[in-house]
Amino acid sequence: MESKLRAILPDHDLLKMYEQMVLCREFEESCAEQYTKGHITGFLHLYSGQEAVAVGATHALHKDDYVVSAYREHAQAIVRGADPKRVMAELFGKATGICKGKGGSMHLFDPDLSFMGGYAIVGGQFPIACGLAFASKFRQEGRVTACFFGDGAVNQGNFHEGLNWARLWELPVLYVCENNFYGIGTEVHRASALPDIHKRTCGYDIPSEQVDGMDAPAVYQAVKHAAEWVREHSSPYLIEAITYRFRGHSMADPGKYRSAAEVELWKERDPIPNFGKRLIEEGIVAAGRLKEMQVETQAVVKEAVRFAEESPWPEDAEVFNDIFV
Amino acid sequence: MPEMTYRDALNLALKEEMRRDPSVVMWGEDVALYEGSFKVTRGLLAEFGEMRVKDTPISENTIVVRPIAELMTVNFALLAMDQIVNHMTKIRYMFGGQVNLPMVIRAPGGGGSQLAAQHSQSLETFFMHAPGMYVAVPATPADAKGLLKTAIRDNNPVMFLEHELLYNSKGEVPADPEFTLPLGKCDVKREGKDVTIVAYSRMTVLSLMAAAELEKEGISCEVVDLRTLSPLDTETFTASAKKCGRAVVVEECWHTCGLGAEIASRIYENCFDSLHAPVQRVSGLDVPMPYSRKLEKLCIPQVEDIVKAVKETLAAKY
């Protein structure tokens, strides 16, 4: 019988996706440890559980497509190609950080990767996505702007202004909603009159679909199709990825609003071991190799922590730099 | 030099800069087909086409994304404060200087047209308070043109605050398409020796009228026009205050925490030993703007208020 996964992507890409998911998980769990030790301070929103979305979606984008996101964006930056060392250094507030230590966990940015920022005002990235998409259209670059956001952002005015604008001006924006069911501690049906978020684009005549956000190849397929549609039509599209975060909203949130049984149920659907199991079952990789990959990524993360620890703090004079050109 | 209105000077600045740089685009509510609520964008759509001159939905949060955005009035900037303050002024800094925001937000504002509480505000202090954007407040047609051209060429975000009552005011404007004025420099609009009047935008125009009246009584006023509130050219207005030893600050905004408090504070910090009297402030009243013409006049500084303040500062002694 033909492999289902192989029908989607070549072995090399499938394994790359798996490796990236493991790297994101190891990175986030290491962040939690560094937060507990006091090396990372401020807000820290971890991505554990949602890896299939960032990895599947990013894999389906072109290298020069724009990506904007919110404040739970370490994984998106790393999958996009950001050096884990410089991301960790940013979280430590060190001069070697990806934004010189001035942004922190919520504000990663790298224009060379077309990673156009993590924004910490809920819904703040929607107008920026329109701006980037307009720029691409104006300069006839054919770049799609992938705009990631959570279920909590869809009740902000910015979401609706952005959808209307993108459709009205035919802007190439691919909206990717990561519906993890909770805006901090408020469950989606307690905040949204219509909790099926993909249905909310009908008022703007924007096509949309729902995808299993715990299944990286499925996310890849959906985003690949949607991104091509956006590029071809120069018009927006929305994907709602159903996912779950294994930790609280941030490190300050013990997540008591969710039952242990609910969390356990979702952990059974953990996107990493389930993907690994399929890779083994379909004969794409041996179990031993997956274990090796985990050890290798642990070494990468350990090196990132070492780099962050040993990096210098920013000079005091840096406080006045970068306000104006 | 040709004479033209403040409105036409702004219009010419937009056209010249759009001709000069094809990446400049003009967006706003009713700026294209309707040619702007105050007709500042007249003729732009016809000359530059629909890709560069675009009407936007009434979505102030989202207008603020590209080079020149017109907010129909500054009052609606409050809807866009998230994009202006949380995003525009911070993106360069929090991303470690990896990106520039070469954008201008034009916004007409100010009171005096009986537009009532929600359409008559002077919010300049709000923008001046947040680091990360420049704030221009031109008083004359030439300043409007020269500052707008610089704002468009600058690689930093600029809030460009136009006064609705100045659109029809006339003045000489240099014809040179390369005429620009620097951001961050005051302009001494009138030299004098007895009292320094620090003002901006329409308050500069009223201050010059007050100075002309006071001259008839033998009082010599120096009128310093701030021209930009950020960067603030402290050196020029404090030098003037030091010279005269007396200063009056005129602000259209509300008195409490108004920009006049900042100006006065800087004068005290720099000129304490030179002052013969406390700095006087002429401010908007701390009330929402009433509609009635009779009441509205009480809320906005008038020429006679400035004259009175100058006389009081001359009478006062430490």
C-alpha cells in the first residue's frame, strides 16, 4: 500500500518538519526552565502543543512570503530560520539577541527572513498584514503575507477592518487562526458569538476552511493550497487550525480553568509523537533515528542557552538607539 | 514669491513629492474621488491614479500603514491610537532598529468652527508625549509646504497636524520645488525685546496679531513659532526667554498637562536666573468643547487673552 505521507511530501521534507517540531518543543521547554531560574523574565508565552501549525504552515510558504504573528511566536521565528541562539539571547535580554535585547519574547523580528514581527497587542498584526500585502501588490512582488493570530483576536475591531480591507483592495493575505480554544482563561464559546471562526469570513466573501492543527502534514496541505490560491487570485483566504496549548497562557498562568482530563485528552493528540508514529509505520524512518533527532535538537537548544548566558548585556548607551533613523 | 493658501501649499507639497518619488502613496477616507474633506488632496487621483491615491473604508485603525495617510480629522486619531502609539512609534525600537517607518499621518484639527465636543479637539500633546514620532504643527502656508515635504522625505514617522481654520489663510510660498524646512527648528516669526511668546499652529497667527496690537502700546514681543513639537527646539525658545526675561506660552490644547506646561518647565530649567516674572500660560479651557459659538469662544485662546497675559507678565515680579 502506498504511503499516505509520501503522497504529500518527499521523505526529506517530512523528516525536516518532524525535526523542526521537536526543536520547537525542546526550545519551549528549555525556556520554561530558564524562566524558573530567573534567566528569562517578563511575559513568556509557550507554544508547546501547537507545533504542527507553525511547522506545517511555514513549510508551505515561499521563502520571501511575509509572516506576521502575535506574542506566542518563538516557534514561528525559529521555523522561519531564526537562529535559536539569537532567539534565546533575545529572551535573556542580551545584546546578541535577534532585536538586541530590546524586544524580548513577544517581539521577535528579522526582515532577512521576511519575519515581520511578533506583536503583543491582541489583533495589532491585522493592519500590518494589510500594509505588507499592499506593499507586495504595489511593487508586483507576488509575495503572500501569512498572518497568524489566536482565537481571542477575532473579536477585535482590527480583525474585521483587516478582512474588509483585504477583500476590498484584493490584498494577498493568508489568515491563519490558531484556535487553541482559550483567550487566556476564557473559552472561545464564552467570547465569540460564532465560535466556528472560519465561518466568520462570510460577511466579507473570503473563502475559508478548518484544518486539524495537530496534524502537520494536514496543515501543510491546507496552507499550500490556500497560499497558492491567494497568490493566484491576489485575494485573502482564512484557515482555522484547531489546536491546543499544553501549558497555560503564559508562564504566569497555571491554567486552572481547564480540567486535567481535558488536557490529558489533548496530550494524547500531541502532534509530535503522533507524527513520529506515522513516519515509522509508513516506513519513512526508523524509531532509533527519531530518538537521535531529539538528542541532536536538545544539543542545539543547550548551545542556545549557553550562548545566551555567556552573551553580554546591552551597553547603557543602547537605550537611546533606534528610536529614530 | 507666489502667494497661496495653506490648503494649496499642502496640495502642492503632496503633488511635488509624489512626482519626485513614485513610492509615495496617499490614502484616506474620501481622499481620492471626493478629493478630501478639506480638499487638500484635490487633483491627486487624476494625476497619480488609483494605485497611489486610494479611498479607504472608515477604519482608522487600519489606515495607518503606508506613507501618507490622511485622517479625516485628528479626533479620529483616537481610534487609531493603538496603531499610532502601540505600533508606529515602537516598531523600530522594539525590533532593534531593523526597520524604518517612512510614513506621514496628516490630520486636520483644532477648534473654532462650532463642531462641538467630538470634532473640535487639539490633541497635539497626546502625540508629543510618546517618543518615536515627530510632530509638525505648521502655522503658515510656506511652513505647511516646507514641513510637509520634509516629513514625506524623512524616514521616520511624522504626525502632521494641520489646523482647519488655517486652510484658507494666505501667504507667500517659495516656488522652488526643492524648498524644504527642517523638523526640530523653531522659527522666530517676530523679533522683540520685552516678552517672548511661544506658540504653534493657529496660536502663532493669533500671537502675531497680539504682538502687533501690543506694539501700539510700546510693548515689544518676540514671537517664537515652535513649528515642530517633536523634536522640540528648546534652545531657540529658551534663548529668547533669556533675552526678554519674560515669557508667555500659548496653547490651544487643554491646560491640564498641556504642552505649555512642558515649555514652561523647560524655560524654568534653563532660564531661572534670567526671569523677571513667572511664565504665563494661555490655554484652552479644561472642558469638552461646547457647541454654542458664544461658549466655544471662551474655550479657545483669543487675541485679547494673549494681550492680557503679556500685560500681566509685565506687571508681575518675583
